Amino acid sequence: MLQQEETQDFRFYLQHQLTERCKKNPRYSLRSFARSLDMESSALSKILRGKRKVTKKTLLKLSKILNLSPNEIEQFKECLNHHNGRDNYPEKNYQQISLDAFKVIADWYHYAILELTTVKSFKPSEKWIARALGITVSEANIAVQRLERLGFLKIQKNKWVDASSEMTTVANDYTHAAFRRLQRQVLEKALDALEEIPYKKRDQTSLTMAIDSKKVPQAREKIKKFRRSLCEFLRGTNSFDEVYQMSISLYPLTQLKRRKK
């Protein structure tokens, strides 16, 4: 589902199109997208990263290929006129940060990338990240750029540092939508783990019980404390070798040791 920013700024729209196509087809790439748009992959890459302006000529050409409606084209034109009226393309603006924040909350691999930076075998490479998490290189590229823009990821030469600290968000309609999307992805990956991950490397159990529903708020607090306590226990040695996801289903998002063998 498109967010408001993606219906106004053509660059965000192209980013959305690329990531959605990658999700449907893991073999899809930036080059595949560029070929479908009849343009050089290097030029498309610069547009997606905000390093090159989208001209009206490019907008009209790509709009026809993407079968955009006249209303959609007019919206993108209006935003284009707004951007091109400035001296520099606004790499950091409110719309970008707002959309970036939503995507970080909504797509599971952003958190996984931050956690990967603490793993012993981590390599500062989008290709390595893509292989480790089972996502496309294009998804990894866009996610890394997004995390860096938000200040969650610090990149200095070959050193990548998780700078997100205790990342949290204010609960509102915007973040609620993102959290629903994230939890849907987490549940889908839990189902995949149930079929694909050996039993000894995961824990997926459930419990059916009659309860006093008035105690649910207290139960939520206990679950929160349990999550944090378990996280501290699992991170206690400071010697990380995999990234796991827990939704009272504990399973690996990476298979680094198996891949190494």
C-alpha cells in the first residue's frame, strides 16, 4: 500500500515500485527495473538515492511505461516543480524522514540489519547483508541508505555502527499502520521458520488457558519485562553470531554459521 509521500514524490514512488517487485521476485534487481524503464541502471540508482534530479522529460517517459493515470502524473509534476524550484535537491526533508521512519517500523529487515552490525562475522556490504537475510541487494541498498539518513546507522569507511540506541516511536495512526505491517511480516516469517528451520535452532510453542481478563494489562507488562530480560540474557556474552526474531516464537533470521560451512 502506497503512503502519502509515495503518491507525491516520484523518487519515493520508484523506490516503492522497486522494493515491491523485489519482494515478489527475489531475483529482481535494480538492473531489471532499469531495463523495464528503458534507462541505464547507474542513472536510475542516482535518482533513487537523490543524487540526480528527475526532469519533466524523464517523469513523462517513465509515467507512460508505468501506466500512471493523468491525475497521478499531475501530482508528481506539482511536487517536481516544488523541488526544482530550490537550489539543491532536498536529500533530507520532512517528507523523506517521515516516509523513512514508517518504512523502518514497517519492514522487518531494517532492525535485522542493525543487529547484524554486532555479529562477529559481519561484513559491511549490501551484497553480504542480502545473502545473510535472504533479501535482494536492491532492498538491502535502500534499507541501508534509509537507516543512515535517519541516523540509526553510522557508516565510517569500513566500520558500520548501530546508532539507534533504544529506538522507540510515538503511538499514533501512522505508527499503528506500520506496526501492523511489521507484525504481519514477523508472523509470516515464523510460519516459514516452522517449516524450514531445524527444531533445535528455534522455539515455537503455545498455551491455551482460561484467564481473568481484568489482568491483561498486568500480563502485558510482565511480557514486556520478560522480553527485555531474555534479550539481556541472550546478549550477555557480547559475542554475537546470529540474528534472531522473537514473537514468543524464537527463530533465526540468519543462517550465517550454516552458510559458512
